[in-house]
Amino acid sequence: MEARGHHVIVEENKTFAVVLEEKLEIYVREKSTQVLNKERYSWQTRDLIPNGKLCFRYYRYSPEKEWVDNTLPIEDKIPHIIAYLEVKATEEKQARREREEWHRQYEEEQRKKREFQKRKAKELADFKTMLTLSNRYQKAIELRNYIETVKSYSIKSGSISEELQTWIEWAKKKADWFDPFTNAPDEYLDDTDKNNIN
């Protein structure tokens, strides 16, 4: 392994071959042979008897590949085992890159969706503000038209009084306070939400 630039580590009671910077779980143990045992109980049982053959296994989610002493001892299979692990490490590295790329794309899509929703909310809020200001402006125009109509009618009918003139001045100031373009201050109404006056 080391001659090929790889190494072996043990973490949390598991052994890993670190190949091309990928951790691949490996396992070495002695194989066993199942032997029927009729002596201990009235029914048949099987005992596992170590048979002296070494087994080298590569795990991923379950044992994926194993090499066992047989006509060739496991020591003679080491080049083949390392070549297999190198192929698996290359595949794992590629799969990890693909997962990372998928995750990056997914995160980018989520970011765009969040950005879109944020922009959508702002657009709606800005539109509502514009609509509210437009309604206030139209109502301010209606108020001024109404004040002028009251004034004209009073002049024509000859019923304009000092009290009415005081009201007209008061009404003009209220229209100026309500108009979003003038937004004139008002001692009594400045703490009132103009946008929620019907």
C-alpha cells in the first residue's frame, strides 16, 4: 500500500485503506467452516471451526468484495487487491464529486428561490405602498375639490361666514397633511397612520 502511495488507518474500531485520499473500509479475518454438531443437543447445530484461510474484505454498505486463501495464497493477490481498491477509490471520488456538484446546484437553486421570494415580497410591498399613496393622493384631490365646492357654493349663496372660512383653512391643512406629496405636519394627527384611514 505504502509503495503505491496509500496507507492504512484505524478509526472507531474500523480499518480503512486510504487510497487516492478516499477512505475505504477493509477487514481481514480467518475464515471458518460450518460443521454439524449432533452431540450437544437433540437437534442439529452448526459450529464454526476456523480453517486457517485468510479472508480480505472490502466494505461499502455491506461486504462488496472478498479475496480468500485458496489455490493462491492471499499474499499473491495483494497487487490485484490494491488495483481493485484504486479503481473503487477513483469511482468513489467521482461519485463524491457528483454528489458535491448536485448539492452545489441544489443550494444554488434554493438560493435563487429564496432570492425570488424575497424580491417577490418586496415587489408586492412596494406595489401596496404605491397603491396606498396613490389612493391618498386621489383622496387629497377629492378633499380639495370638496373644500373648493363648499367655498364656491357658500360664496354663490352668500352664506360664507367667518366660521366657514376658519373651517376652509382647517380643511386645507388637513388635505395637505393627508396628501403624500406635501405631507404637511399636524399637531394633532401626526401620530395617526394615514395609510389606514378609510
